[in-house]
Amino acid sequence: MRTIPSVPHRIAALFLAIVSGCSSQPVNLAPLPPAHYRVLGRAIGHACGALGILTPPLYVVPLGLNERVEKAYRAALQSVPGATGLIRVELQDDWYWWVLASSHCMTVTGDAIQEARR
């Protein structure tokens, strides 16, 4: 005779499946600058992701959410030609709720630098 898992076991299994699929690796947004550099100007980058389907306590579908910080950092670097890094980095996280989903946007600002040759 086959046993059917109880409701609490099913809920626990569903919960574990949901939270294990929503993880990412740590990101170093402000690596140490080189010993000698020159400041090129102010850099700004922006990127968004979404978390959607159902109501806020049950959001289960991340859409570009985990990589939005890296994308915003790359966009900031690309906003200043020749930039190889950022110093004095600031992050701003904004989110907007759209009933069935929410948008999470990250803005990275900082001073763009380029390694100086001696």
C-alpha cells in the first residue's frame, strides 16, 4: 500500500523548493582601487529586476532580480569612457508594486577611475 505525504510535508517541500531556487552569490561592488589612479568623473548606472506572480507574501518568480546589482555596476562603468573601477560607491534600491509583481531597481553611483601608469 502506498502512503500519501501529509499536507504539512507537502507545504514544507514546496517551501524548500521555492527558497532554494532564489539564491545568488555575493558580489564585491567596491573592489580595492589600484595604488595609482586618476578620477575620470561621476558614474551612474541603473538596472531593474522583478519578482512576480501572486501576492507579496507568495512572490515566487524572480525575473532578473539577482543580477541587477552587477548590471547597474557595469552600466555605471560604461557611462564613463575608459573607466576601470569605481570609488566612493553609493547604492540606491527602489521598488514598485504592480499588484501581480514588484519591480526592484538598483542605482549605483560613484567616481569612475582609471589606473594610472607610473
